[in-house]
Amino acid sequence: MPRKPTPEPVIISLPLQGSTTLSRGKTGLESPADRRLAKVNDFLQVRSLSPNSQKAYRQDLQRFLEWTEADWPQVTYGQIVQFQKFLAQQSLAPATVQRVATTLKKFCRWMVDAGYLSKDPTLAVAALNVSPNEASKTKALCLTELEQIYRSALAGSFPKRDTALISVLLHGVRAEEISTLNLADYQGNQLKVVTVQQTSQVPLEAQAQKNLDAYLTSRTQHGEILTDHCPLFLSYSRRSYGQRLSAWGVRDVVNKLQAATGLDLHPHRFRHTFTSHLMHQGLPVAQVTVLTRHKSGQSLRRYQQESPDSTQKLTASP
């Protein structure tokens, strides 16, 4: 019986161990950007950042990665200057442009300290000329706007919950932090705010305490048995009625207030108003950083030139 012909051998190329894996894009292959992104991940892991801050840092650095394909050791002073010019030409808020430039400077400084770069390409780059007042002039809420927000909350479907929620937001508590609060965290004249980085005590003004007490009393009047493990704030939406109010739920409440008032509202704007309020009371920067839980006083500079219209009253009675 004749033997079958032996097929010609097919040589298959295998990637060498340790070689860079190329990701597939629109044109079939993209530049090997894995190591650039790996450094960004390392940078974020070694810093104590809230989830929102980490997301913002990543977005800022992603802007630079999308602008150039250069690996980090190849980034030059000239490229940083050109990138800043590119940012200035985009339809971005001045504060966003400033933040992206600052994030890139912090990242390059860390790369040098970590031994990944021999020289910081941002070191001699002049800071962007963005006025602190211009960058934040629309953020702090004035007295008239605060009164309008409280009136809208009182006219809403859940006035006691929403006025108490506004009062807590106006003490600098973030939406994500509010979503984790239990009844045990409300200690009469203060809130215990627990994050991954720290546990902080947030002093409450008398009116904020009254608003919270009125809300909790209304819950007991509706038959709820309150225990230390009960959520401090509840959701009253159809999908999650009676469950813990999530960070998205906080934003939804604020969105409804925005629709009712016509103001540009988001949860962080209340925190910004609180910080501005403290700065214009003349408190030392070190004390303000404790009350607002900022990592350093550098981020408070933009509040120093802001109008102090919102420094007299931050809470209202339901």
C-alpha cells in the first residue's frame, strides 16, 4: 500500500518570553502602550486617593497618553509645552486644564522619585495662567441660591429627607461617604465618616442636627424601628424603596433639585461651598484641611479669592 505524502512543515512564530504584547486596534496593531499604562497604575496604587480622585487622575493622564505615543522616558520639555498649548485650545473649563497639567506634573515628579525617569520634563514648565477665581467662580453657592434650594426641597415629595441630605452635603461630606453612613455614625453633634484612608469626625451645625433629627423622627412615625445598623439615609425611588440611599441616589436627589431651581448643581458643589465658607471665616489652612479632609493645603488656594457671599448661613429649617 503506497504511503501518504508527508505534508510540508508549517513554521509558527511564537512570541518570546517577556516580549511586549501588542493590542489590536482599528488598523490591526497598535503601539505597545502597556508599559505606559502600567506606570500610571503603579502611580495610583501608591497614593491614598478616593475612588473619585483616582478616576480623575486616570482621566487626566489618559489625555496625555492619547495625545502622544511617546514612552515616558522619551517625553521631553518641548512635548509638555506643546501639550499645555493643546489643552488650552480644547473646549475645557479653565479648572480642568489646570488640573490636567497639575496631575501630569505630580506623575512626572513621582516617576523621578521612583527611579523611572532621570529627569522631570515638567520641572521648567511654567504654570498655566488660570485665575483661581475664574477657575472656581461658578462653584460656591451664594445665600440666595441656598435658600432657593431649600425651598425646592421643602416643596418636594420627601422634604425631611432632602433637607437633611442637603445639610450633610453642606458640611463637606461626599456622596459616596453619605451612602455608607449608618445611624450609629450620627453622634448628635457630629458625623463619623469612614473611608479607606481614614476615619474622621465631621462637626454639625445646630440646624443640621435639627434637620437630621426631624428626618429620623419621621421615619419612626412611619413605623420603622431604628437601630445602629440602619442606613442614615433611605432611598424612596420605585426600584429601591426603603433601601440604603446610594451615591447615585444622592446625585438623583440633587439632579431633581437642579431641575426645580434651574441652578447648575452637583453633589460636589455643596462641598465646595462648605470649603469656601470655612476659608472666609478666617480659619487656619491646617484646620480647614482637617474639617474638609483634604490631603494638603495646596488644594485650598483657589478658595482664597472666591466671593464670601455664602459664609453666613449653610443650613435651613424644614
